[in-house]
Amino acid sequence: SSSALVPVARKTPVVYPALLSRVAAAFRDHIALSERVKDGLVYQDAFDGRDAVDKIAYIIKTSDRNLALLLGRALDAQKFFHDVTYDHRLRDSPNEIYQFKERLASAGANFTLPADQLLPAHEQHLFELPTGVFTLLTDCYSPTCTRERLCYSIACPRRLEQQARLNLKREGLSGGLEDVKGLKRSDSIDSLILREPGSLWIHSVPQEVIDSTPDLEKKRQEAINEVFYTERDFVRDLEYLRDFWIKPLRTQNIIPEARREDFVTQVFWNVLEVYAVNVRLCELLNKRQKQAHVVDHIGDIFLDLVPHFGPYVKYGAHQLYGKYEFEKEKGSNPAFAKFVDETERLPESRKLELNGYLTKPTTRLARYPLLLDACLKHTSDDNPDKIALPKVIKLVREFLGRVNVETGKSENRFNLAQLDQQLVFKNGEAVDLRLRDEERELIFKGPLKKRGGTQSESAELQVFLFDHAILMVKQKSKNEQYKVYRKPIPLELLVVASIDDAASARGGVVRPKSLMARGSSKSSTTTSSNQPPPGADKNKQGFALTFIHLGRRGYQLTLWASTWTTRKKWLDKIEERQHELRERSLVFETLPLSAGYFVGTNRLTCAAPFDNGNRVVYGTENGVYLADLREKNKVPVKVISAPSVTQLDVLEEQGILIVLADKAVQTFFIDHLDPGDAIGAAKRARKISANATFFKAGQCLGRTLVCVVKSGNVSSTIKTLEPIDQARGKKQPTIRKFLQGSNESLRVFKEFYIPTESSSVHFLKSKLCVGCTKGFEIVDLETLDTQGLLDPADSSLDFVQKRETAKPIAIYRIDGEFLLCYDEFAFYVNKNGWRAKGNWIIQWEGFPTAFALHYPYVLAFEPTFIEVRHVESGALMQIIPGNNIRCLFADS
């Protein structure tokens, strides 16, 4: 009989598994860091033991968790990462939390960064990784050994694979990896034994006491005994810090005298205040233990002393700075490094490094609820501890909450201060991100890849999401500095789009994925589902995120996340923060007046409200429509049939509707408009002017005026009209006269000429202000004299003259001064045309086409967003994003 050899599929390890440096680099790339909680304390950038073993098993492609655990312990033996309490080595448990070792970014540098932040994958060789050879995973030393033949060496690492290929039964072989001690496949339970050192209660009391004590009470006494001896251990640990670290450092010449006291204070902070509280607690607990073999209660002692646990909060908030000063000194002071090495080798250190002791106060605080909860579980209802201990646990947890808050704040400040030192901007692009502001916060960070044809164009960027902006940087190989890749994007001006949306964004039309528009709620996530699409795990190309910076300084950049989950996390974090910003800066709210009606060829071009804002007329490509906003469910009705309506306004007192349609200005009496006779209404129009560019109605010289402007490339004719005195309610003309079109509505008041192109007209108290290519021109309507608003003698206004392309759009009188709004900037002048408010200026973020004033705010309208500024400070108060935004009407 013939039989075929079936080759066994062999999974190739991610890296050569015997070299610790390669495994370490791959481990740091693959492990997911997040905020973790242990015993009520929050740890940033952490991972758990089970995750660590999972990732190592994946990297070396093994199903033997014990083997992965051994390899992980080889890494932690070189302090590549550590248990957050520094109490033990790597354990295969989801309850044990670990962090990468913090290290100095460079020798003598003034900052540190967590190891996961320091360098992208391709630059890992630039700082220290664990080194060594893990012999169990090396290739066979025999040059004749191959995967297809059984090796002669019983210790060959390939032996298991070879026998599987040759269909040999494992149990029929002697030797091989399975006989190597510690490598038999089993759950690594040994690593989970958590027994605390210290004597048991039953070993410290006479036998007759044990015999007469019920089982439940025995368990309670063991729990109380654990409180006693762990408290004594903790006080001894603090005494070790005092006697073997603080005292020698203060008295010996290890640290230069000039900064010796400050160094000791920074590293150990108020640990002696914590000691003072716990010495008192320890004395009272010892006294209680000596009173009787069976301790009745301990809650009263804790109720007296726990309210004095304030020093724990103060210590926890400063702990990161202490570790930083310690590491910095160790890296730059050989005498101190020698002292550290010698002290940590003393028997009194119990083989625990100083960082382990520096975390003791916060971890001790976190253990109290666990220890006291164990006591409470075995306490009878008639014992006073049944009432006292829950109160104590509640108090301790409140202190823990405060520690977490203060620690989070100090970590945030510390990391931002370091980052602030590391940023390098391109020439002329420096931006003050105010990273040292008290309220500044780093919300999220991580690597995203950019793509391009060359290696420099295709690289990994580190992206930081702050509470106010997003920053993209490249790691510089020397000095561990961050080179700012593109200008930071304020979150108000950020749109995040998927790659298929980005093409339309160039034209200013963006289909937003993460916007600060009022309509988007916090719950509406940027992706349609919380589950990845089918095949997402097989996508080797990555998942695109297009960042769009709105406004005149804007740009667009597509970056790639390695996984669908990472992209979703970025989208969620950005949207969540934008939602918070939007709620905090909500000055104006957008409300729909009409939706889904003016679509297709019937495009809305202008609008004007009247009747105290209850009714509105709309201008479109094919006519004028009237709507009553009080009737929510009623659609607008067409009242005038006219082509290309571009502007309209209502003179309420006279009841006159002014319409600019097909370059002709016409008037209608608004009360005579009939929804059933739109064509007839157009025939009854009173034509005021032909070939008009625009018109403007307003108050000047105490009367209502309408200016009709015919603007050419080199000159403008401005005709000023006023309504014929025919207020509403007076006797109307007869139907015959009305049908004959003899209803005069406006008559000419003044007409004048300006030798330049005009773009806007504004009414002042007794004069007209015309916006034209030369700037703002003032026209005296009584004498028709014209002069420039800005006084050329004021040299501080030279910047306006130099910007010949700057277009004047609006002018507003505010507190006796004039706010001049151009499409690039806004500034104040006084009535004499001189600069007011010193160097006060607004540089618009976008390209405004229109403005509106709602004191104390000025609104600038551009196609992709509305910019809201405070007229006193010029501060940006709100951004309202959207698509194809136009200002249809602004009351002047």
C-alpha cells in the first residue's frame, strides 16, 4: 500500500523569536495600550498580562502559553515593562496591569516620554531594547538539520514540527521539546498564586482559641489579621524610604548641595506626611490586636483616621514628577546612579527598585477597600463594623477618586509640557498651541500613515488630538524632536471625511463625517455601524481618514489607520470632542425655515422677512414665493412669476416689495399679491430701473431711501429713491388705476456717479457709504461730495492700501466707531477715518462673501462655514459648518 506524506502548514513567526530585541520591538508594535483600572486606580497607556501573553504567542506563532510567558518574563527581567505596583513579574492574567518603562528621551535631555511614544517602528534601533538570546527558540545548530527529516539531536527546536511532518506519534519519541521542563502545554496557573507574605491568624493564637472560634469568625479574623500585618509592612516600607534613601541623600555628597534639598523634595514629595498618618494608624491597630486574641472590631479606628488621608492625594498628584526627576538624575549623575545600584542591592530593599517603593502610597490606598471588604463579608449583622466599615470604604473610595483626578491632571500637564519642548515648526509656520495652559488636555494620540511615491512621502506620522486642535508630526531621528508636518487644525475648522468624500471637498463641498453642525448629535457616530464591514480584517491597505482644514489657511490630507477599529476610534474621539466644543460655544442655533421645497432648477437665491418676522418672501430662479412661518406645515406659495430673481426687500411701512429680477428693479404692493395670479402680478409690476447690479434700502437723513446701483468695471451710477408718501392704511388707488399700473411707489431723490466699480452700499446717519474697489467712499447726499473713508495720513492703515485685492463688504457703527469688514480682515476706524482700538484686527478664517451684525457678535458667511466673532475682543466664538452656505438676508 502506498501512503502520501501530508505537509503540516507551518506558521512563520513575525520576527526571529530567539532574539529578544526583535521580539520586544514587535511586541511594542502589536500590543494595544489603553486606560486600565486596578483596585480603583487609573493607569494610562497600560495593558494586561493576558493580552501580553496573547501578543507574544502571536509573534512567535505558538499555542503554548507557558512558552510565551517565559519569553515575556525574559523581557520584563530587563525592565522593558513592569507591573504597575512593581510587586511581581509577568503573569498570564487579565487582572494584572503592566506599563512600559518610562525612560529619558536622550542623555541629558530635559524631558521623558513613555516608551510607546518615543519612536516609530522604523527607528526603534535608536533607543535601548532588551537584548539576549532565548535559546529555546533558536534554530538547530546542526548544519544538516532540515524541516523534512528528523534531526539526530533530541534537543532540536524543530523536532516537534519534524515528527508532525513525518506522521510520527509524539508519545513514541523520547526527548524533544516536550520534555524540557516548563514547556508542557498547560495553563500557567503557577504564575497566579497571589499569597501575601505574613503570618496567619491561626498561627498567632493558642489552640483553645482556634477550637472555640466558629468557622465564619475564623475567616473574619484572618481578614482582619491581613489588615494588621499589611499595615505594618507598609509602614516599614516608608521607613525604608526614610532611612535608606531620604536621609543619606540629604547628608551625603551624592547630589550637588545647591539642588540637593529640592531634588529630595521633588522625588519623595510629602511621603513623610503619609508616613505620619499611617504610623498613627498602625499604632492603634497594633494596640487593638494586643487587647484580645479575637479582635471584635476595627471600623472605629479607620473612621477616626481615614478623614486625615489628604496627604495621599497630594502625593499621588506629584508622583509622576518624582519618577521623572529620579530617572533624569540617574541618567546624568554617575554618583547617584552608583548609589541607586548599591541601595537597591541591599537586603532591606527586598529586591524591589525605588520606583516600586515610590508607588506604594497610592497602591496602599487602593488596597484598603479590598481588605476592608473582605472583613465586612464575614462580619455578623450585630457587629459595629457592619455599619462602620461601609462608611470607611466609601471615604477611601472618595480619596481614590480624587487621586485619579489629580494624577490625570498632572500626567496631562507633564506630557504636554514635554511635547511643547519637542515640537519643531517649519520657518514662518510657528503656531502657539498653548500646550502649557492649565485647562489644555491631550485627548488621544497614535500613529497614522501617509502614502506617496517616495520614501519621504510615505511615512508614519504621530497624530495628537488636543481639546482644541489636531496636530500631525514626524519623528526626527536626532534629539527625539517632533517636526510639525502640517499646520495644526483647530477643531472648529476640522472636517473628517472618508476617502470617497474627499474629492468633492476641493470645491468647498464636503460631506462631513465629523462636524460641529447643530444637527449632529453626540450619539450619532461617524460610522454607520459599530461592527467592522465584512473583510475588514483582511484589508492590508489600511483605512483612510481625510482631514480637511476649512478656511483660507486650509488644506486636505489623507492618512491611513492600520485597522478599522483604530479609524473608528479616531472618528469617535474627534466627534465627541467637537460635540463638547459645540455645546460650550453655542452662541447661535440654526433653525430650518424651509426644507426640501426649493430644489432642482427652482434654486433659492434671496429672502426677506417682514411682519415682525412672521412672514417671509423668497426669491428663486423662476419667481417670488410667500410663506407664513407660523403655519409650520404649509409650503411657500408662488406670488410673482419672474425670471432670475437675485435680490428682494420689503419696505414694511409703505407695504412695498422691491424685486431685482433679470437685472431690472421692480416694485409691488405686498398686500395686492395673489397666490392664484402670479403671472398677472408680474404684469402689474412698476419698473424702477433697468440694468441694475444691486439695490439697498435703509434709513438716511431721517427718511427711507432705496439706492439702485448700476456698476461697471470703471464707474458706477447710483440712483437714490424714496417712497411716495403712501403709508399702508391710507386710501388706496381705485381698481381701475391699479390695473392700469399707475400706482407710483418710488420717486427719484438724488442721482450721482462714482468713477469706480461698486459692490455695496451702507446707510449712515446723514451720509452714504459705498464699498468699491478703492475701499469705502463716503457720499454726502445733500452736496453729493465724495471722499475716501480712510484718511491716507494715517500710516497704520497702510496695510489696507497694500492689499489691493481686499474687497470692502460691510460697515457697522459700534459705540461711536466704525467696524469695517473686508473679505480678508476687519478693523475699527473713528469718524475721522483714523485707526481706532490700536492694533485690533480680525483675520477671517474663511473667505467671507457677506456679513451680519447681532451685537455683540459679527457673523461672516463663507461657503463652508459661518464664523462668529465678538466685536469687542475679536475672539472666535463659534464656527457653524455647512455646505454651499449663502447669506440670503441680513438686517442692517
